[in-house]
Amino acid sequence: MALLEARGLIKIFGKLTALNGADLTVAENEFHGLIGPNGSGKSTLMKCVAGAEIPTSGTVTFGGQDISQASPAARGRAGMSLKFQITSVLPALTLYDNILLALQAQTSLPRLVFSRTRGILHDRAMAMLEQFRLVDRAADPASALSHGQQQWLEIAMALAPEPKLLLLDEPTGGMSLEDGGSPANCCSRSSSAAPSSSSSTISISFATSATG
């Protein structure tokens, strides 16, 4: 059984049809890449899968359950994680606290209220920073990072809860080669950081230059 199945997805914004019958099937432990020019619907498809947008018609099934109308939070609890195209780290918080919050998203409210999770999650938070070569900046505010480093931090945050499906929307956008911003490097780092105990599947959208 496929981990994710999207069938006949249509998304209409006013007079614009962004998706017109898109299908996508993703099995466990796979990489998938969506490649196309800007405006071809890659981000819209990612958002319809993750729940940031509800498709005009069509279905999304995850782990055998129909989640077409489910909220992003419900999809996250089911094991789906999305890194948006625009970086959305918390700039005033340290890198460590950004990762910690991502880990605490799976923690029950009573444990959060009594602050019992920081010590428990410390090693995992530091391990994620180490995997993405950010551990030396753990105490720095996220605002002090370059754009490329913020992209890596957000990918680490998306992977921290050990999702079954990780969606990365143009993760190398705006990265320089010094930031390690090649598609191959992004795939390699994301795969190596995925916990061996989880069945992470990674789908990545890449933009290409539109030609005449």
C-alpha cells in the first residue's frame, strides 16, 4: 500500500486553474522530485497534500486514510511534515530553541506545562543541529544565520518530529554553493538526518528555468 496517494487534484484560484487533475503516488522509503518552471503548480500540489490548501476537487489519502479535508495539524499528527518555500524559522529564538519547539510539537500539553521535556529532548535537539552542521551556532539567534543556513535549520525542524513523509518546497531556493545549496546535497543531508527507526519518505520540488 502506498504511503501517499493524491488523485485528480484540481485547485482553482478565481479564474486561475493551478492544478488540473494532478496525481501523485508515494511509497515508503522513497525520494520523489517535482521539477518544473515557476508557476507550474509544484507549491500548490505540495500545499494541497499538506493541508495548507484544500483542493477544489480530488482526494488525498495518507496511510490508507482519506485526509482530503483534514487540517494541517491533523496531517502533522498523522506523520506529515512540510517545509514551505519561504523560510519561516523563529528569528528571535536560538537555533536550539527552534529545534526544541519542533520536537515539542508532538508532546502532550500537561508535559509542556510542567516543562518536563527540555531535558528529555536535549540530546535529540543537539543531534539534529549536528547533522546539519549547525551545532556550533546552537546558542545564536536564528536571525544571525545566512539565508542558506536558515533553510537548513528549517529542514532540520521539519525532520525533528520524525515524520513519515517530509515535503520540501524548493528547499535550495536562494542558497549559494557555499551554503551547500545543490539538489544532490539537499537530498543527501535530509536522508542521512532521517532517523533509522522511521520510514521517512522525502518529496522535493525543484524549479527550473522556463524556456521560450
